[in-house]
Amino acid sequence: MNRDAAERWIRDHVEPVAPIELTHERPWATVLRVPTAAGSVWFKACGAVQRFEARLTAELSRRWPGRVAEVLAHDEERAWLLLADAGAPLGERNPPEVWLDVLPRYAELQVGEAHYAQEHLAHGVPDRRAETLPPRYDELAHGALPLERGQIDRLRAFAPAFAVLCAELAGRGIPPSVQHDDLHYMNVYLRGAERRVLDWGDASIAHPFFSFGEISRFLEGVNGLPATDPWHARLRDAYLEPWGRDHDDTFELAFRVGAFAQAIAWVRQREHLQRAELDEFDVGFRHVLARALARIDG
């Protein structure tokens, strides 16, 4: 990112009242804080792996005000975003009761965005629709993975069964839509009564129910709530309500397939990293792969 050009662009849209500050610089994005008389606004330069995020966020902001970040300006070609302040993240306590409000509103967004799935694909949002996953699964299983030999063999042997599951899921009648794929407590921001989902750089066009995988993972890992805890079913039901009745079986199928779709998504991220960054990345990647392997037996 050309910092001087970025600052000129920022000043075309807002008037800083103090120096613009670097908040963080990662392989996937650089974020600057811009102090203004009305409070902070945020500049985000999306990295190569998520160039689509600028336009996607702007489109979601236009159609779903109050549910995602408020976009003050964006530049699709340069993958730049200027965002109003959204408050503070939900926080590390990850209160399940807040998700009772967030998930139905997020599902309503997905229902609506299904109409724009092809448009999003045309503008670079990754395609992880169920019917596209089997060949990518083969690439995953035969790629360089931080797994033991026996785990890799299990992954490869499951390929034919995975293709059958994908075909079944694609035929269940739920249209593909935007799927955040990183829906956890640090990407939900609170400001007063507002609940906004931010940071769509891991998003894809996929089976919408894949989103619940991260909800479940953080209920287990952060809240210590096992899959049998009633909160999992309660949040599932809140999420499914906007989709209508009788989707429990499809949800379970999507939950299983989605664990592998997330592993496939992580491969895409991994390919954009430098060698020195792989060790840290693979700590999380091993966990994602372990959750996928656990779904092989159902």
C-alpha cells in the first residue's frame, strides 16, 4: 500500500484532526485509524487474498444498514475501505445471549443476498458452493498439510463419500449466499443497541449454513460449552428461524460438509503467506483440520 496515496484518498472523504495512525499491518490487510472531530474512522487496505472485501462490504452496507460496517467510501480497484466507527467488539466472554439477536439478523442478510450470489462471484468473492467442493477437497487432501501420515490417509479415503455429501447438500434447495466464515465474538461490534458484523475478508459464496461452524467452535473453545449443551441448539434454532421450517437435517449435513469447506478456505489463505508466517498459521490450521477429521465419521 502506498501510504501517501492512501492518506490523500482519506482526506478526500474526511478531515483528520490529528495524525493518521497505523493500527495493524497483516498479510491480509492494513488498517489505519483516522481521528476526526466526530470520532475515529477506519481505513482498511485489503490484501491480495481478500481484494473482494472492499466492494462486498460496500454492497452489504448499502443494502443492510445497521447490520454491517457503515462504509463512508470505497475504491474497488485499489481494494480500499473507509469505515465509520462501529463501537467495540463483543468481547472475549462471548455471551451466547447476544448471538440470539445477531444470528437471525445475519440469516436475514443471507436470505436477501442469495439474490446477488452470481454478482458477488463475478466480483471475486471466492466460490465455495457445495458442487464446487469435491475437486478442491482432492487438492486439500493431496497438498502440503501439517498432519500425520495416518490422518492424511483418512482424509484421502473420505473423498468419494465427501463428494456424495456435497451433491446431497447442493440438492436440498437452500440457495448459496454470502457466508462470513469468520463469525466470532471479535467480529461482532456493539454500539448502544446496534449489533454489526464486520470484517468480511474471509467470506465466500457458499451454503449459508456453513457459518454456524465458527459459532459452535467458539461456544466450545471460549465458553466451554460442549456440543450437547442446550445453547448450541438454541442458537441453531434462532439462526434457522428466518429460513423457514424443517431445515434441521439440512443444517446437520451443512455443519458436516462445512468443516471441510473451512479447511479448504484456510488453504487459500495459507498460499498467500510467506514461509516465516507458516508456523504461526499452522497452529490454527491444525485445529481446523482436526475438526474436519472428526466429521469423517459423521
